[in-house]
Amino acid sequence: MADTRENMTTRIAREMVGIQVDISRLAVAEQEPVLKILKKLERSLIEDIKNLALPAITPKETLKEFRLRAMLRNAKETISDAYDKINDKMDD
């Protein structure tokens, strides 16, 4: 009876190793197509980001400083637009 258990344990262990090998082969086989898709996505995202034309953040600038600078630029544009409208009305 002990021999039967040992034989069964050995068979189960061999089957498990075989299954693990099959899973490893499948994982390796599926890796390449997934990596190709991810590389294509990466290139697409890089192009999309390049096309956004965002103002650059300097290396020493924090995100808070970047946001404040953007708000200041926006405020200056708004003020300039308001002055232009006033000038247009005065010219009429």
C-alpha cells in the first residue's frame, strides 16, 4: 500500500511538472504578440504627447510652480483680451 501511494504521488508530481512546463511554454509564446502590441501603443502615445504642444516644465520647476505659471499666463491673456475689447469700443 505504501508503494501504491508513493507511485501515485510520483505520478501526480510528474503530471504537475508537465502542466507547469506547458504553462511556461504558453506564457513565452504569448509574450511576443503582447510586447508588439505594447510597443505599438507606446509609439502612439509618444506621438500623441508630442502633438499636445504643452509648455515645457523646467527640471527645477515643481508641478505647483508649473500650474501657477500657467494660471499667470492665462490671467495675462484674459487681461490683454479685456484691454483689446475696451480699445475696440473706444475706437468706435
